[in-house]
Amino acid sequence: AQKVTQAQTEISVVEKEDVTLDCVYETRDTTYYLFWYKQPPSGELVFLIRRNSFDEQNEISGRYSWNFQKSTSSFNFTITASQVVDSAVYFCALRTYTGANSKLTFGKGITLSVRP
Amino acid sequence: GAGVSQTPSNKVTEKGKYVELRCDPISGHTALYWYRQSLGQGPEFLIYFQGTGAADDSGLPNDRFFAVRPEGSVSTLKIQRTERGDSAVYLCASSLSSRESAYNEQFFGPGTRLTVL
């Protein structure tokens, strides 16, 4: 079975601060994908980033960066120079590479509040 | 292009009634998913369609829940004899075919907020 744990529930920062959102996952599969989604107050889930289990190279995309470590089963997400518009609930999700069962398993989410 | 659309956006019903929730996926997306999101929780998987067939319905909580996708496009989630515990936001997502790769991200609709009184 798959499991995603987001231990942080709420984070509040002041604009321009950097913030890191933690994610720990569990799976017995050797091939899987990890995702981060953002859910603003409007409610629609928005895809942010994805990483496959073969690629532990960490990347930066604009103000977003992620740190994937298989040794600790962690997939942490960092927002640099946060903005008020970043305020939302952030979900980490896991998807295993099985054609007949491609559901996403989500964590409970982290509510990020960015104050001006 | 148009994203995933869901109707209605809000549905209020009484306990014991029957409801239908509709999802219109992105054109060309053969994979369609239903999730349920309770307050303060992440979305939980309900059912996954590949084309017209339900490839995985392991997330449906009981036999009061049923979903169809007769022509491989629009899908309807049907809930019989609704209970107060069914109150949640029901999310639909679509993606390019999942048979080739689990890499493809799922695009989510705005959801239907179901309230059972």
C-alpha cells in the first residue's frame, strides 16, 4: 500500500521568506512518481512539479525547487521569496507505475499562509 | 483549451435521495478519475476509467456509489440513498492514457461540493 505523510499542517511566513514543505512517502514499488499540487482558495488543484523514482537530481524551476531523497523517502518542496499569491494548501502525491492502477495517493496537505 | 469541467458546482440534497455528478474531461484524455475530498483532508481515490471501462473501482466506499463513462468521454458519478457522511467535494481529473506512463499529470476540475442534510 502507498502512503504519503505531510507532518506539517499549517505554515505562516512573511512575504519574501523562503519556505520548505515536507513530504515523506511509503511504497513497496521500485518505480513511482511523486507530485506536488497546489489548491488555492478557489478549490481547483493545480499541478506544480513531478519527479520519477529513477531521477534524484534536484532542480529549480523559477521560485520552486525540490529535494528528492530516496534514502529517506522524502520529497520536499521549497518556495523561494514567497508571495501572498502562494497562499494555498499544498499536497504531495504518489503514483506508482502500474497501468491498471494509476491513482494518486495524496497527503493531508499543508496550509501555507503568506502575510504581506 | 478548455479544462476539466464539473456540474453542478454545488449540490444540496436530503438524506436518502439520489444524486448524479457530472464530469467533462479534457478532449482527448482517455483516462478519467474520481476523487473525494473531505474537509481538511487530501483527495481520496474513488474510481479510474480507461476509456469506457472502469479499470479500478477499489476506492468506491460501498455499493451506493457507482460511476459510468458510456462513450469514453463524459462521466457520471451516481450516489444512491445519500447519507450525511457523503458530504464532501467530489473531484474529477483526466489525463492522457495511463497505459503508456504514470508520468502524465492529472488535470483536475473545480469539483462539486455535495451537502447532504
